[in-house]
Amino acid sequence: MDKKTDLTKFEGIPLWQDREMIVFLPVKPLIHPQDGIHFYILFKNAQNVWWKAESSDLLLKGAKTACLIGKIIITNGLINDFWANIQWSARPFFNKGVNVFGRNPESLNWGQPLRILTHSKIYHYSTNYIRRLKNLLARQLIFKKEQSLILFSEGIKDFKQGSAEFTQAEEIFSENKPPKKKKDILWVNEKFILTIPRQPHLEGLHLQVFPRFAYWQKKEIDFRAPWQLSPDSLKAQLQIQGYLEMTAILLGAVKIILEDKKILCFNPEIHFSNNWHKDLQPIERGGRLQLEYLSNIKNKPLEERIRIITKEKSRYWLGEENEFRVTGHGHLYATNSEKEFVRLPSRPFEESPEEWPVVSFSQAKIIYLRKLLQDDLTAWLNQYCQGLAIDMDR
């Protein structure tokens, strides 16, 4: 697992490469080809799994490439939906780089977290399909030198617990919210808020990083997924930079937690997905989603509930009149055992409570984790990420 990557042994079709990474189309993808598409960005000199990698520079270059591949998936009709998932996985063979997924709305688990395939079946792609993907990446995976991104260019500018900004974040994520929707604040800086949810998505570690809207509103930016915007626009560049900075925050958090060894953290994964977004809210909360049907399906079997919910949400597919806009945030997940991989509930708690964990972090652990990250995360970001220019070598 810690040996240098042998690129000749990875079971995939190379589509694009530069001096540092190769984009593969896996022949044993983590999702069925009928359900969508899976790209894997593998670093040529990867020595370790991503969470043990020494170079933050290379990891963040991979994150930028993943973001642009997300845009390619969506804007070229590879799927019929504004849905791109970026995942740093812990799964064997896919844990040294970045995975990018696009899913068809017609797939059985559309609107759910990815259901990862665990079999070893090899899929065969047509020559024309492979040629099309290679041509798309060759034409559109282009990095202009003048578009290099400087991370945390104005400094980290963190706010300690007890400051007005930290208190404001605590109020935003807890005031007037039901207990299961509340989040405890771990770390805040000028641009972002790192939280731990009271109702985690799994029995293990779960952190979330959100844009701090007090900052982004001043920039007149509704923090949407970067691939929805023109790559040459200033707003798109600022948002891609913000997405990379959120990635850096989660990378720093997992490395600090692993080094500390006091909190269980096995097989970590980082997920960025736009299946959580602003307009995917009921009308009374300012969104567009009509949820009257939910009251009629509570007693139906889970499989039937999922089918009905998917049909309802399909009204908002790409190109529909009420098409959703998206906002971005990131998740860090880890399990309590080295034998377990991350597995998430298929639906929100209100729709499938039987799938959700019944335990969460104790207040003592939250206090410990907050102090750990308050003490160490800013220093880690200053050392490894602040002022980092994310250029791409061709």
C-alpha cells in the first residue's frame, strides 16, 4: 500500500496526462457505466495513500484537475444532470489520487450517496467512446499560466473561539434549528467554517466545511459549484480557489487528527458533491422543492420511497425550467475500524431514519477536537498551503 505506484498495473485506459498525473477511465469502475461515469486522477510518483502523501502542492493540483473534469462531464452531455462528485477515496486501487463521478438521473441510486461497486468485473468501452473522451480532455483540460491560483493569498485570518465571528458562526449553525440539524463549530477563518454535525452521516468521524457567507456576500458571490460558471470569469476563479482552500482545510484536519492518534480515524474520505444545494429546499424555506408527497410515503418500504423521491426530484434535471442552482461544501468522513470503509445513508434522516447512526460524538470529544484544530490547523495551513500557487505543468 505504501509502495510507489506502478502505473502499468492500474487497470484503466489512460485518457490524458501531464508530468505529474494521469487521468484514467477505470475498467473496473466504482460505479456501473450505465449509472454514470468514473474518472480517476492518479499521481505518477505517488508513494502512499493520499492521506499520507507529503506534497500538499500535488494533492491540490489533483483537486483542481478534478474540478475541471467535473465541468467537462456536465457541459459535454456525458450525463444529463448538474451532478458531479469529487471523492478522495480509501478504497483499494483508488486511494492514491482523486476520483470524479458523474451520474445519470436514470440510475437507480440517483439522488443518493454513491453506492460503490465491490466486485471485480471488467467493463469494455467502445473505441469511439474512448476517442471522444480523449478528445474532450485534450481540448478542454487546459490550464493557462495566468490563471494560476494563489491559496490563502491574504493569509489564513482565523478567528478563535469567543470572538464575535466565531460566536456568529455558532449562532448560524444552531439557532432555531432542530437538535439533529445543529452543528458544533470547530474552526473559523475569514472565508470558511469547519463544523461537526450533531447527527453525523456514519458511526465514525464526520466533519463539514462550509463557505462563510459574510465573506462571500461582500464579493457578491453565491458560492455555487465552480463548473457551472465560465472558467475565464473572475467569479469562477475565486470559487475554484475557494474549493481548493476548503480541500486544504479538510486535508489539514485529517492529517492533524491522524498524527494526534487520540480520535479514531480509519480509511478517511473527502467528498465534494452538489447533491446538497440551496434550491433543494422546501418552498417555505426559500427553495423550490415541493415535498407534499413525503407525508404519503412514510410507511412505504425504503425501496419504494426511494423510487418515488427520485421521480419527484427528476423534475429538476439539467435543462428543466426549475433546474436547481448549487452551492458547495465539503465532507470529511472516517470509520472507527481499519476493516471498515465509509458507507452513508441513502436518504436524509427525515426520509430513512432507520439507516442513520444512533450515536454521535460526545461533548468531551468535540471539545478536545475543537482545541486540537484551534491549536494546529492554522499553523498547518500556513506551513503547507498559504501562498501556494496551483499551476499545472504540461
